[in-house]
Amino acid sequence: MSHSETSYISRLKITGFLYNKGSVDGNDFDYTKMIVEIRLDDSRGTAHGTSTTEYKIGDVTEVQKYKHIPTPFFADVEMEDAMSGKNRTKKIWAVKPVEMVKPAAASTPNRAAA
């Protein structure tokens, strides 16, 4: 799966995709963004839980590979960090779905007698 000697593989929880293709005022656009769950930094005690972030993964044809898979799902994602001036970016090389996310068990309300 390796595209570069500095690429690496991360197991990510993919929660969805944003994609669009068209033209506005003569400007064409065609993009797909993968939405991924990330853990909030709770090291300072001011955050708890998860949020999401977006990664660009190519054009609209890219989402066709994953549209049939119910979200969320886990995937091994090959990516690489790169610098452009002072801006750090991530290049997504490959997305390999590996596992469906199991639904959380339903919690039973505590009905203790008063």
C-alpha cells in the first residue's frame, strides 16, 4: 500500500463524505472530503469525547468506491504529512475499509425504587 517512504497507515473511523461537482460563474469544482472522527485532547481536563475533521481525498469519483458502505466504518488510511510554506497538509493516498462500527449497546434506564 506504500506510496512514499514517509507515508504511514492509520486506522480511522470514517463518519461520512462531502462531495460536489459543478460550475459557478465559469469556475469548475470537483471535490470529495472524507469526514473522520478524532479524539478531543483531554490532557488539560477541559475537553472530553470526540469531534470530526475533514480530509480531501480527490474528486467525486472517489466517493463512489465507498458509497455502498454504511457509515460509520473503520478504514486503514495511508497518508503523508507535507509542508507548503508554513502550512502543514495531509495527502491521502489510499483508503481501505476494514470493519463496520458496531452499534453501542442500548443503555437501560436506572429505575431504582425511591
